Amino acid sequence: MAPTAERATFVVVANRLPVDRYAGADGREEWRTSPGGLVAALEPVLVANSGTWVGWSGAPDEKCEPFDADGMHLVPVTLSTDDVSDYYEGFSNATLWPLYHDVTAPPAFERRWWEAYHEVNRRFAAAAGEEAAEDAVVWVQDYQLQLVPALLRAERPDLRIGFFNHIPFPGYELYSRLPWRTQVVEGLLGADLIGFQRRDDASNFLRAARMLTGATTRGSVIETAPENGRSGRRLRAAPFPISIDTAGLEQLSRQPEVVARAAELRSELGNPGTILLGVDRLDYTKGILHRLRAYGELLDDGELGPPGTVLVQVASPSRERVEEYQNLRDEVELIVGRINGDHSSVGNPAIHYLHQSFPKEEMAALYLLADVMLVTPLRDGMNLVAKEYVACHHDLRGALVLSEFTGAADELRQAYLVNPYDIDGTKEAILAAVGASPSEQSRRMRPMRRRVIESDVHHWANAFLGALDMVTSN
């Protein structure tokens, strides 16, 4: 264990460190804080508490000593090439990811992957235990590290442990397919507070805990079953919907260069009357194929079409070594090619398809220029893109078409809510959004903006940590 003077009273444990590697102007390597809501929320808490972040650097087989960056103390956990293949690409993303997203793709159950998942979780727990001071707060993040809470508690019962699950937690009928279902639930029950995006996710977990471990529940409180003559523990499982750095994103969207870039992009698109925008990771849970089918049928029906209407679809690369994702890319590019072949003219494509990632300034410009935002996942824990779009539209213009199977739908009720599997219903919602008057846009946008302003990512972090403090002080 590290010397007491060097240990932290606040430790974040996540699959990745909150920094990315860049080549500096002088050619030397440097680390910069990663963009994204989680880092924006936790960085000020970490800095204020002289905290530590435990995570993987992102490069396999790389052994790094702990280092400091942007006021944060960072402790890398080494993952081998085999770890990345079996723990990350295998169990995390070919077993848990599809299972937790309502089996939108078939999950694979490999014992070798489970063994790697357990071993890597043990390594993360050991690193966190080394860094945490007596009675420290340790906040574990997401589905890749569900065994860490119990592993950590076994070694450090003094710690106050929180866990937040950023993706959905499935109903018991689906979850029960997992061969290691009990071990995962027991891993999570090592926490004092388990946070989920939606109330349904928390309810699903509470049922799994009752069914698999003999725990009893009352509301959000869980009492674990007595074991080896010891009485059970009390903990909570409850919803804490995550959000975005609303003020920072709105400030960015007001910058003159971002506003000018949005106007430039509209001009490059041919100044169409209506710009539709989709922004997703290229993932089968995001409903991109269903969305393209709905848009293609609107073009076939003559309801929409270039040059008056254009769709910009950003699909950032994701897990490109995994066969399922390679096949999805092929399918998306095939349907984009078909739609453009049927409905485009020279200089006026029906769809601008961009398989790449963009810096946050370019994304803010894209949000600004979009008259209609299409956020239609088949299943999603939250979907922060919907909230980012609302945050950028301080002019109260624009319309949001939003899948009811996202956590964001619980909060952004004034969006045009759709079942993405219902192609006809999605088409109707798109047409309603395209045809909405300025006053109708304002009527819907105003309460959605109020929500993302009042419940931003800092509110989320404070709410979770406040609840953890209450649980552990009782």
C-alpha cells in the first residue's frame, strides 16, 4: 500500500484515463484532457480534492508510471494485447454491450473472456486500493468494471464506494442469459451506492439482486443476505441521469468563429431550406439503418428531397476491429449509396455521410446549422447528443426527433418522441419537425433548455456524491 501521505481521499476508477496523447509543437509527447461530459464533471472534483484517476492509457502493452496532467494525478493500469482482445473487445463489448442493449445484436459467451474480465477488474481494484486513503471515496465507472466494487471492498472495507452504470441494465429475462450473472450482481453489491441512468434500469437491477443473491429490497434500499455468520450490508440502487457541461457548450456555440463556421457549412451544403442531422458512434444500437430507411422512404414518397432538404449523417468510427461493426459500416455505406444514387443530382446529394470524428468546435457548428436533429437509437442509456443539440440552440430554434428508448426521453419530453422500429411513425415525426413553425419550435425548445441548464453534468456529479455521503454516514 502506498504511504498514507501520498494517498487520495477521492479516487475515480474508469476503463480509460481522462487524457489523450498528442505530439507537442517541439515533437515531444504530451497529454491533454479528453473532451466529454464525464471528464468535465469529475475533473473539478478531482482537482479540488487532490484526487486520483485510475484507468488505462489506451495503448496495449504500455507500462506507464503515475503522472500528473492538468492538475490531476493519473495512475495507469497496464492492459496487454490479449487483455484488450478478451476483456475489452470480448467480454465488455461482445458479451455485455449487446446483452445490456436489449440484445440488439446476439451476445457471445466465452469463458476465456470472462476470466480476462475478472482478472482485469482485479487489477483495477488493486490499483484503486493502493491509491485510496483511509475512508476515501472511490467512484467506479461503467460496465467494464462491474466486479471492482466487491473486489475492492474485500481488501478495503473502510472505503466509501460508488458505482455508476452509464449504459442500460436489462430486464431479468434478458440478463439471466449471462452465465456469470450472479458474479456480476455480487460484484456490484460491493458498492454503497449504485447509480443508473433511468428508473427502469435501477428496478431491473433490484430484481436481479433479489432473484440471484437472496437480497431483500425496499424502495431503492438493498439489504444483502447474511453470509458466514455476518449480517448483511445496506446499500442503495437509484437513478441519477447524467448530463452535459451545458454552460461550456452554450458558450462555445456563441463564439463568433463557431457561428461563422455554421453559416459557412450551410453555404457549402447549398443553402437548403432544411438540414437534418444525425450524430452517432457507428454502433448497431444507434438505429442508423432504421433512420436511413425512414429518410429514404420520405424521399421515395416525394415528401422531402434535395436540394430543399439534405441529411448530414456523422458516424464516428467505433470498435473497427470487431467484425459486427465492420459489417454495420458496410450496410450503412450500401444504403447511403443507394439513396444517393436514386435521389441525388450533380452537386446536390441527398445524404452527406461522414465516417469520421470532429473536434468540439466543428460539432457545435453542426448542431447550430441543423434545423432538425435525429437521435433515434434502438436502445441507449442516456444519449448526450440530444442534450448537446438543445444546449447549442439558445435561439430557441430547431427541432429534436428523439427515440423513446433513450434516457434523454425521460427528461426532454417536448421532443418529437418516436419508436425507431416504427418506420411510419418515425417518418411522421420527421415531417412534423420539418414543418414546425418558429413559435412551435420555441414552445418545445424552451422547457428542454431549462432542463439541461438546471440539470447539467455538475448537478449530476454533486447529486451522486451527495447521495453517497448520505448512504455511508448512516
